[in-house]
Amino acid sequence: MEPLAQLTADGEWKSLPCDSSRPETCRKFARGYLNKRHTYTVISADGHGATINAAPTALSECYDYGGPGTYSGAAIVTSAIAANSVDFFGDGPPLQRIGQEEAASIRTALAKLVPKRLDSTEKLKFFALRLEGQNMIVVQRAFRDGTSAAFIFAIGTLGQGRFHILRWKQNTEDEQERVLATIHLKSGRDFLITVVNDPESHLFRVYGLRNGRLVMVYSGGGSSC
């Protein structure tokens, strides 16, 4: 379990009051929140509805505040997003892994970007993403995907045999980004949440739509040493 951010009913993301630049605020956050037990409910598709009981968490010297938790009520296969209140969350379309046959046309479209964007199309994972009625494709290649090649993370659309890039992660050498889950608000807002790791830190990113365009709406959390 690791606190991610504060989220309002209208979809505004706010950073938690703790990072390496604010040690005193971090200690206050630890005393007032981390050092207490909390109960959350899973709001993403994987393990939806499961209850998470988070144990008191100590603040590390790297300002990391991940800690143990137990869950009941549903199985969590990979990763999940949970909230301490579910009042303004609804059921949205989950992120879906795209199979090899369906991914063939995506690979062909991506191959046209070589060598400008890709070193190769090997070991890529594809996910079908739907945000507020818009269909998109997530392309991912991370360390855990069994590769030593460049770390790829992109979001785009496929049309007429061409892959249209909406987001392409620039650092492909030592920064890996991978999907965690999507969440849906009753207001109609949808968000994709990812985790980013480099050799010295990790953080979270959240993508959503603003005026119909895909944007990163939040980046934060995690730790750095």
C-alpha cells in the first residue's frame, strides 16, 4: 500500500504534503496520517470492491511511505487503486490487454516509426484504453517485460494503418513507465494511472482528457534518494 494523491469529486488531483523538499511537512504528514491505520476500497477493475486494511506506516529516510496491507472480498491479480471513500467513483471500462493477433496491425503501424521513435517492436505490450468515450492504445515496454532494450511508454490511436501519437515518453534509457489501472468518476471523468521508476526514485503519473485532448493531469507521490 502506498498513498498516491488526493482526488476531489470533480477530478482535481492534489499532491500529498510530503516530498524530499519538505522534510518538516513530511514528518507532520507521518504523525497525522501515516502512523494510523486506514481502510480503503478498491475502485479500479482488478479487485474491484475489495477492502484494504493498511497498517501504520513509517516514513523512510528517502521519504518513502509504502507499507503493508491486507485485503478481502476480491482477488487482486496485478495492481489496484483504492480510495478511503467511494462516494463519487463509478464503474468504468477496464484497461484490456490486446492479444497477439489483434496487436499485429499495431506493430505494423509502429514499425513505420523505426528508427525515429523505436529501436524495435520486440517485447512490446499493448493495452486497449477508453477514456470518456475515446478509444486509445497504450504501448509499453518495461524492465519487467523481459527486455534490456529501450523502455517504451506511449499512448495513441490507430487509424488507416497509421499510429497517431498522443503521448510518447522521452527518456527511454533509465526511466520505465508502466500502467497500474484506470478509474472512473460518477461525474464522467476517466483517468489512467501509471508508475514511473528510475535508478534513484519512483513516482506516479495520471492521464486524462482536458477539452477533449489527452494530457498528464498529475505527477507526484513516490520517493527519491
